[in-house]
Amino acid sequence: LSDGAAVGDVTVGRVHDSIAQRHDQRVAADDPVGALRYASLASRLYDEKSIPADAVDRLAHAHQAVAEMLMATQPLTPEGVVDLNEADPTTLEQARQHFTNSAERFLKHARMTLLGDPEVSRDALWAAADAYDHAGDLDHATKLFGEFVEATHNDPRQLEGRYRLGKAWLGRGGYDNAIAFFEALINDNATSEEAYLSFVPLARAYLLASDWQDHERSERLLLRVLDGQTFTPEAPEYRAALLELGALYRRIGRGTEAIERMAEAIERYPELINDPGFTFDLADANRLEADAIGERLRESMPGSERSRLEGIRVERLDTASNLYEEARTALLGEDERRRTVLEEELIRNALIYRADCAFDKAGLLALRDPEQAEKLYRQAIRRYDNAAQRYAEDPAALSAMMQVVNCYAAIGDLRAAKIAHDRAKERLAELPDSAFEDTSSPFNRDQWEKWLDSAVELDRFAQAEAE
């Protein structure tokens, strides 16, 4: 039937009105699923060219309500966002589809009402951008928030639109654009809520745009959030800034300050101790600080100072080793089907870095306690072997295998070192070229071959075999 066509007293318009009434009843009864069913039924009375604007709007809101209902069932992080580690992936995907359907209908409604009712069109455009943002479609969200910001000037959502546009650009990797929006908010509207909210994402954008080189500007912004004048420790922004600052110090090699900030975070937010990602980062901060102390120990210094630093280095290595194991155990205890690629990398790296801690501690004790040092080297060998076997198809296994060579060389077992070295070369030959694609390994195949040929003194091995 076309609108107005009749079969007896039944017309499309009357059927539409009747269905719309039932839709409204379901909305009033807080039944989003039932409301969506009636909104969908009403929309099927028309083709895309003839569907009225109110039917499109009704369907957009219905999809939005169902998406929000689904998201309300999912656990949240302390920052108030969905905890992706605990959320149900099927429910998240269903919500994403509803948000996308909602966004498409809101955008259609915005275009349909642009000339006849600009205010309604503006509201629909905002709703479309918001729905795309919630769906994770940052390309569309960026485009529509940008359109909203350009088309409106007196709307009270103008500042929020600019803030969310900056966030969308940050999520897309458009760091320079994100910086421009956040800086403009802070400079032009310094006392607005959106300006204060921009501090942490702007600090992150500075770091990501400069590959962590522009850390001074980021540090100043984060310290401004933490000065207590704008945010209290209970605010999500304060928590985010504290964690970001700890990560910043860890990345730029200021290990002591990183550990201090992360310890402060645990004191303020005790639930962090159950976050394996945070535990891994804290382990990393301790290990990297131990490395920095190791560099200082290469310098000339009084014996008392050397002894003090060596003691601190041992403590850092022991702490790092224990924390790596805690993080790894926690991650292995999660459902394997729900682990992210990043979590799989953390499991692998925790295993290898824990072996590194034993190796470094052994080197520190080699002169004053050779027996204990040998025990630690053999402990490191077991851990490196475990990593090499678990990740046989990963170039990271080559690094673990070469460390086995170094362990055997350190305890004087040159024959075992030569065997381990040959195994590493065999493993390299077995790896397909695809293993070196999309990996965090610093070497390609040719670089690994050169390193394996030069990393050990082969003439010493040959001599040892001849004796």
C-alpha cells in the first residue's frame, strides 16, 4: 500500500498511527525491545524514499534504547567505562550493531529535517555522532562531530562537541588534530569543564604524537591535574592522570619516580592490585630501574655507595620478578578465548622478563657469590627454555634462546653454549618469513642471522670441543 491507499477502511497512515501508539506504550512501560519491534514494524510500511521523518526518528531512538539497555548490563571500570576484560563480547557486539543502526537513522533524520526544522536536525546530527562514537566508529564520529561544531555556535553542546571531536581524533591516531582541539579548549575556555577534562587526553596526545619525546609538556599538564586545585583524588580524571604520569616516568627512564607514582596509585586505589596490566607495568618499572642502577654501577664510586646500589638493584630485580609472575598467573587464569592480543604479549613478555631478572641478578652476584650466581643462571636457563618452547613460532623465542647461550657461557659450560647456539640458528632457519611480519621484535631475519653469527665467540667453542 502507498500512504493513503485503502483496503476498506484501512490505510497505511492508520496502520502506522496504530503501530506508533503501541510503540509509545512500550516506551512508557520501559520495554526497549518491544518498542523496537513496533518501530521496525512501522518502518516496513514504507520504502526508503517514502518513509516519514517521525518513523525514522522513532526507529533511531528505539535502536539507541536497546543499545543502552545492553550496555547497562556490563561491568564498569573505576573510570566509569565498560570493563572490556570482564564484559560479555556477544553483548558488546549486539550493542555495537544497535548503536550503528541508531546512528544511521539519526543521520537520515537530520538530513530529512535540515530545511524544515533546523533545530530538530541539529539534535539528530548530535545523536548520530554520539551513537557512532559509542559504536566505536570513530571515522563517522569525527566527521559528524566536526560537522556539528562547524554548523553550530550558540548551542550549549558546542564545547562538549569540540572535546569529543578531540577524543575521536585521539582514538583514530590523528594526534596533531587532537592536540589542536584540546589546546583550543584550554586556551579559549580555560574555566570550562571541557577544558579541565582535556588535560589528560592532551598529555597523552603530546606523547603519542612525539613518540614520547614531548614528555615535559605532558608532565606539566598531568601535574596540574594532580595539584588538587581542580580535581580531588576521587575524580576519574585524577586517577587517570596519576596512572598516566607513572607510565610517562616509566617510559622515559625515571624509574624511581615511576615506582613512587604507581605506589601512590595502589594506596589511593587498592583495586589496582587485581589489575594484571598494572601489575605488569609496576614490574617493568622495577626492572627498568634495576637496569638504570646497573648503568650507574659501571662508574667509579666509593665501596659503600656501590654496596648500597647493588642492594637496591637486587631488591628491584626480586620485586620485578615476583610482580611479573603475579601478572602472568592472573592473565593465564582468564578465559583464553577472551584474551586480547596485548594480554597475550604481556604473558609472553612476563615470562621472558622474569628470566632476565634472574640473569641480571646472577651477573651481579657472580664475583662475590659464584655458587649462588650459578643457581640463578640455571634458573634463568629454565625460564628462557620455557619461553622458547611456548613461543616457538615467535621471533621472541630467538632472544630467549640466545640468552640461554649467554647463561651457559657465564657458568663456563662452553659445550652446552655451543649446542644452544646451534639450536638457535636451526630455529631461525625453521621460522617462516611471515613470523617476522607484524611483530614487536626489533630484528628482521637478516638482522637475526648477523646477530647470531656475532653474538658469541665461536672460536672459543671450537677450541673447547677440540680439548
